[in-house]
Amino acid sequence: MKKGLFVGSFNPITLSHQNIASDLLKENICDYIYFLPVNSKKDDLIGIQERINLINLVINSKEEVLNVYNYSESGFFNYDVLKKIDGITHIIMGSDLFLRFNTFKNYKDILNEYFIIVIDRNFDTKEYINKYYKDYLDKIIVIDKKYDGSSKLAKDDLKKGNNKYLDLKVLDYIKTNNLYN
């Protein structure tokens, strides 16, 4: 079974995140997907439990959300976290995170042990990979389908009183719990 670990802040989860997971499942790139909301250095980051709650509102039977604190005291993603999660075959990340991938502890071990699925986000990811990861071309899958939206765009949209990027259940939870104000 091809199990993907979708790593990101999911601050909040957007329709784009949902569509990425759905497409990976439909196209049989992954058979099952774990969402792993992690800490980041973002100023407006809501708590892990709130982000887990938001993700749980929109996942399906082939998806699950994991609590990073079950694997890491800091809440940050690293190689040690990855080794503690059984059965992962693929790691899913945006190209913005992949640009920092070579700073990860044991990043070459990760490349040797897992497939990396990189979601291209307005960057020439394939050229970057060909230049810096030539020895791992068979381990990196680039998804260059454009997904409209990001967590930042969703929050900017919310501030304007709009909602183009969020599932209505996510929007309702955010409003009910007074998040991102």
C-alpha cells in the first residue's frame, strides 16, 4: 500500500490541500494519505489541535490526520518524526517547503527511503530538481497541476469578508471559534 504523508502547516486547510489529496488518491499515486500539520515560524499559526479539528472536518475514509506531538516534542517535522510513523512510502510537500528540503536532518536518507511528491507552486520545480537532485530523479514526483489558493490567500480573503479557498465546514469552524482575528 502506498501511504503518503502530507506535511504542512495547514493553517488552515484549504480546498487546494483537499484537491491535492483527492487527486493523489484518484490517480493512484497514493492509496492512503496522512495529514501532518506541523509547527512553523509563521506569526499567525493557530494551535495544532485547532488545525487537526479543521482537517478532520473535511477528510474522507482514505485520509487521516496525525498529531505531530505524538512524534515530536517540538512539533516540527524531521527525519526522526518520519521514522516513527509506520508504513509511509511517500512524503507530500509544496515546492516552497521542498526548496528548504536540503536543510532537513538526514535529507539524503529520506530521499533513499521514500518517494517525495512535490506540488509545484509557481516555481520551476523540475529545473531545480534536475540541477540539485540529479541522483534522485526516480524518487521525486512533481505534480505541476496548478491548484488555486493557499492558506495565506485564504486568510487574506477572510479578512476581506470573502471565502474562495475554504470548505464551508472549515469556514464555519473558523468563525464559530473566532480564529484568525
